[in-house]
Amino acid sequence: MSRYIGVLNYKGGTGKTTTVVSLGAGLALRGARVLCIDLDAQGSLAMCLGVHYTYSLTHMLLGQAGPQSCIVQARDNLDLIASDSSLLQAEGELWRINDNQTALHILSSKMQGLEDEYDYVILDFSPSASILSESGLQYARELVVPVSMSYLAMIGTRQVIETLGNVSRTPGHRVCLYLIVPTLYHARRRQDREVLGILQRHFAGRVSEPIRANVKLTEAPSYHKTIYEYSPRSGASADYKRLVERVLRDG
């Protein structure tokens, strides 16, 4: 059965897109069929993976192209529906839809028929709340929340949990918190250890092993490579492989 995983934090700079790319590529390397969908108008996924595309998520949402036309291959077993600044236009159109339920479920509606083609669909959410983000929460089943080792990032995490509470009051909701992923972790920093401890106490059993801060993670996108391609022997590659193993195990 396919798994629909959203990656979200309402605080920027938490390693959200890095986690989407590394998780998606890692699962693909293990033989899973993976589709990543960029819900962020910054369009970072296509840039990180060095993907060129003709039709984006905007075209799909506005009915200008079907989902199959918007899907491009990024790597073996790894496909992408890209986004760019035109996504703001699509969000404007969603706000103008009189039927709020239609707007909330537009992503689910547009993606119908693809359920059996992928083992994992991974959504890269925008760090800001929007009607498209709400639609993504209606489509996703599980939520992964990357949290950098700062107290501000924990505030963003609290906002995500509050949003999940609101979504839970929507009839037919299916999304739940799956994993908290500590990112940009320095074991020698007292604050990092404190933040990690707080997360482990509040989300017992739902906190993954931390992703250590590593310059290779920041360098890889400029070469349009995943961490496994750019620095396969790095600690960052090992950390994300460990996350991939947990996701596979929990499936």
C-alpha cells in the first residue's frame, strides 16, 4: 500500500527540503517507487535535483495539464512534480473557489489514479500556511517534522501540532504525526542536547536519530546532487540512510 508523507515545519531553515530529497532519494535507492511533490513556490526541489520540466504543479492544479504530464523523472525510481513562483497564481485561484471543500481536496482530486504507481508520495510543504498547505494536509496520511536545534524551530513544531489538531476536526481527515526529525545537530553544543532532550520527552517514540550538521548537505544542492551522490561516505549520508531504514521498517 502506498504511503503519503508530508514534510512540514512552519519555521524556515530546518532542513525540510533537504529531508525530502534525502528521504526520497534514499528510498528510491532501496528500490521503492517514489514521487516527490513540491508545494513551495520557491521551487527548491527541482533545483536541488537538477530537473528540467515543462509542466509544473501549477498546471495540474489549474487543469492545464494532467498529473502524468507534470511528472518528470529525477533519478531511477524517483519522480518529481515541480513548482516555481507561478504556484502563487494557483493559490490565488484556490482562494477564489467558492466551494471551500473543493479547494481543500483539490490535490487529492488531481492525484486520483496514481495510488498504485508509487510506494511513497512525499510532499515538500511551504513553511507558511496556505490553502494549498491545507489541501496537502488533507492528502497526506503521515507527517514528518524536521526540527533544527533552536527554540524557534520548536515553536514552528508546536504550530504544526496545533494545525494537526484543527485538521482532526475536519470530516474524513487521515493525517497524523509520524516522526520528529532533529536536524543540524551538534552533539557538543549544550543547547542542541537540551533541545533534543525536550523533543524526546514530549514526543516519546516519535523522534528519529538526529541528522548531524554537515557542510556536505549545504554543498550538494549547488551541484544538483543528492547527499548519496555528492558525499556517499559522509556522516550526513549515513544519518539519512538511517532515517530511510526507519521509514522502511515502519512501513
